[in-house]
Amino acid sequence: MPPMPLLKPILPPYDIGEWQAKPFPERVKMVCQSWALQGYGTPSPIYIVYILKIVFYVWAWSFFCSFTPGLGELGSFGSWYYDPVAFQKAVLWSMAFEGLGLGCGSGPLTGRYNPPFGGALYFCRPGTIKMPLFPGLPIFGGSKRTVFDAALYVAHIAFLFRALIAPELSIELFIPTIILLPLLGLTDKTIFLASRAEHYYTALVCFMFAGDWLAGSKLVWVAIWMWAATSKLNHHFPSVVAVMQSNSPLTRIGSIRKLFYRSYPDDLRPSRLTQFMAHAGTAVEYAFPVVLVLSDGGTSTTVALAVMLVFHTFITSSIPMGVPIEWNVIMVYGGFVLFGHYADVNAFSIGSPLLIAYLIFALVVVPLFGNLVPSRASFLCSMRYYAGNWAYSIWLFKGDSWKKLDENLTKASPGLRAQLEGMLDEEALTASISKILAFRSMHLHGRCLQSLLPKAVDEIDDYEYLDGEMVAGIVVGWNFGEGHLHDEQLLRSIQEQCHFEEGELRCIFVESQPMGQTSHAWTIADAATGVRESGKIAVKDLLELQPWPPMPAG
């Protein structure tokens, strides 16, 4: 099969063969310099695919709305978009869309080429690795998906589609999802997280309270914005802005991308412009939800909605890695429905003590706990969206020992190199994979690896370097920056089936910086012998480092 030119990335400005022959620190420096000007090197047709996916997402929602008389005709969108059934079906469809694996974490910008998504291809398949919330728990706690697990997932999706094609929505149609999704989270937290339950499930709970669902949904939207802004009050976020804008299709003009760094090519720390953009964006994300929740219509609401639209359009147009595009679409749609059309509904008018208690738990207690103790909660449940302060891991396979994943595990996706073979020539293939190294290194927390890689292995060139995101995508079927899906739990599950010898697989696990603390906790583990070493790295020390390790003397 000949290479596919439409998929060929923008190649780095150096010879790939010569780059491969360089020492590891120099390879990291070169690929980071390449990222600064080229990002992932995504070819333009890939962006078109993501745009078409948004079109499908919106069209499918209108199709499901059309089962209700008077709704669904896109030509008369303005007359029905705010209907309660339309809004509730948007939430249900978004949960199904994400739970099937079609939304966040799909396509080339998450390292998925063939197939372009995981999700249902794993969740419906007995024998695949899963990540139970409580390993060892009877029935739910095994590391391999059973027929029961798969049937539970299929039933969940079936009940969602049953509600989507219903002419009217009622509590009876919501109850199966209310029950099944937490059970799925118990047996495999991957499904719970992939379904974006911190958002859509919480909104669904609000729908159970007929007189309070609009006010409750408003609080869900406001909490997401406010916690997301809060999570950006750190030293990590300016690096996120630089990395994202270097990959944005809107910044390919001239030397714009150099402006995001202090002094390209030798100092790739965020520039003052980038830091200003980061702080200004955080201020905006705090401001407009406050105005929206306190206003009851009029000019202030109109201005806040316009700012909200620009804010999410900027994120979406940047097409960030992980591609949370459809999620940004429903945030905008929900903003206009809840705070525009229903501006007169007071978000603090909830009358049900039960709903109040649930929202305090879901929107205050869980995110606060997740920010204070990030090792015990997903960054999604903590609402720490795209703040750059994520848990992550690096997997180091000695020689070709990574092939044990293909030989011993049940999965739908081969390794990234195998996915790309036949699509790209060897030069383009290597260039694409190398950019994943740059993506991790360019973020502030990636600087931790400069001291941790030498602790993990004696000679890095003897090992195949894989980011944990790619491992999770291949092994568990979903990856979206959630480092706890490729942590020590996954390592143990893989070892049960692959039986790596000591030294064949070493992993570096780096945890998020807790709110109010000043360091990242880290662990180095061997698949065969367990934890080898652990410690902490001060964030202030990372601020002085470039994205690449020190160059070897001479």
C-alpha cells in the first residue's frame, strides 16, 4: 500500500536520519525547536476531518431532536434550540458520543490513526484490559473485561439511544443511565471518564428534578468554568498556551510562533506575551461566568455571552491536542440556552435539599479534593481542564520488548508505528512519533524527566520511549491526558499478561502538583520488581530549565 500524501505531516527542518544518530539530549532539543515553529506538523486535511466531525455531531443531535414534533429542523434552529428536550438531548447525545470514543481522545491529534478511535471497540470486547475503581472487588474488580462488563456497557449505550429517539423525555428514561454509568465506573473508570461524567452525568442528575433542573444545570456550567480557571493559577499554564499556539492552524503565518517563546531557538520558555495571554485568559474565564450567574438578562448578559463565545471559539480554533472540540461546542450551546434564553431563572433558586446536597458534593467537594489531593482523583473530576498540571507517565521498553503488548494483550489498536506503516513513509513516520516526545518535554512538568530518565535506565538509547498516553490509547482504548489510566495499576495489569523480565520495562510516573504545594511527586517502577525509587521535584526548579536535558560536555 503506497503512502497517503494527505496524511503526510510537515517534516522537521532537519534530516531524520541524522537526527536519529544524535545523542538523546540533542534529539530532544531539535524536536522541541521543531515543535515551536511547526507544532505536531499536522497536515491541513486532518483539520478538515475534525471540522466534519463537529458537523456530524451537530447534525446527529438535530436528528435525535427531530423525533420530538417541532424540533430538529436546522433551518428553523432559532425557534427550538432552547427547548428543554433539545437541551437535554444535547447532553444525552454528548454523553453517548464521548462514551463511544468519538469525541475527546479520537483521531491523529491523540495518536490514533488506524483505527481513529478506541472507546466502544474496547468497551464491547471481552478480554481487553480495564481499570476498575477498586481492583480485586468481586465481580467488578478484575483487570480483564468480562462478558458481563461488556454487556453492561452495551446496555448503557442502548438506554442512551432509547432516550435520544423518544418524542418526550421523562425521569423513567434517565434512570437507567443514572444507575448504569456509576456501575461502569466501578468496573472500569475509563468508561466513566470517557463519558465526561463530571459534566454530563451531573447535568443528568439535575434533569431528575423537574422544577430545579435549569437552575442546577446553570451551576454545573458555572462550576466547570470557575474550577477550570482556578486550575490555571499555576506556573504550568503559560507553557500550555505556548505549546497549543505552536500547534494552532491559525498561527502558521510568518514568524508569529516565535513570539510565544523568550528567544527562539535557544530559550523556549514562555515569553512575556505568552504569560500575558495565559493570565488574561484566566481572568476572562473567571469573569464571564460570574456575570452570567448574577445577571438576569439585558446588556450585561449579552456582553458576557459574547465573551464566552469568543473564549471557546479561540480554544476550538486552536484545535488542541486531545481535541475536546465537541465539549467546547456544548459549553457554548449550553451557555446561550441556560444564561441567554433562560436568563430569568435564578441559579440559586434550587428548592430540593437532595439536589443541593448532590451539587455541593459534585461541584465543590470532589473538585476541591481533586485539586488538594490530585493523586486520588482524575483531573476531569477535579475540573482541572487544560491547565498543564496533569499526571503523566513515560514507558521505557528495552529493545523490542514492546512487542509483548501485541503478542499477549487483547486490543483493537496496534502500536503507533504499526498504525502508521503503509500510511506514511519511514521518514514521515519517525517524524510524527518524535513530536510526541516534544509535546511532553515542552510542558513545564516535562522538565522532570531530565533528572528522572537517568534514574530509570542507564542508557536511554537502549530503550523504546513511549508516552503513557500512547500506551493507554493502545491498551485500554482511551487517552485524554488522564495519567491515572496509565499508572502503576495499568503496569501491574499488563505485567500479569506480558511477564516482562526485570529491566525490560521501566516506567516513570509523575503526579500533578497539588494545590497549595510546591512540588511534583514521582515514582520509578520496574514491571517485574515493582517500585524502585520515589521522591519529589520542586516546581520552581523546573522554571529555570529548558525543555531539553543539558547537552553532553564536548
